[in-house]
Amino acid sequence: MCTNNHLKHGVTCPGDGRLAPLIEEFAAHLSADAKVLDVDKETGIQKYRYVKTGTNHYSFAFTYAWMAVNACFGGRGFLRYLARSGRP
């Protein structure tokens, strides 16, 4: 189950039936982090924080890997490199 949010941000999920359980687990991990708005009752200051709503190991791994790729190659540049090289 790939959510529209993942697809909107350019993350595609393969349709291989053999990988379906792993893809489902990956998607569940990615959706296990929720952004919550906290409002200080005294000052009215608003601050967002993330809360864990389930197991999210793949979410952290994916986020850190994506940050590393962007830092080293730039996201689009690296994806273009993969497309030219014929690598999956």
C-alpha cells in the first residue's frame, strides 16, 4: 500500500507480487510517524513535533538514506544517474 503522499513526493513502489508483503510493511513503517501541533496555553506559541504511532524503523532508514543521497549527489541528479546507467 503506497500512499498518495509517497507518490506525490516521487517515491514509487514496485508492483512485484513477490515483494508485496515487504512493500506493505515498508509503507506501514513510513506512515507510523504523525506530525502533531502543540500550542502553549500560556504564550500561544505553536510548535510541531512528531509522534511515533507504530514501528517506524524503515521510515528512519529511508529518511537517512535519502538525506545522504541528496547531500552527496542531489536527489534528481542521482535519479538521473540511475536512469542513464540502467540500474534499478
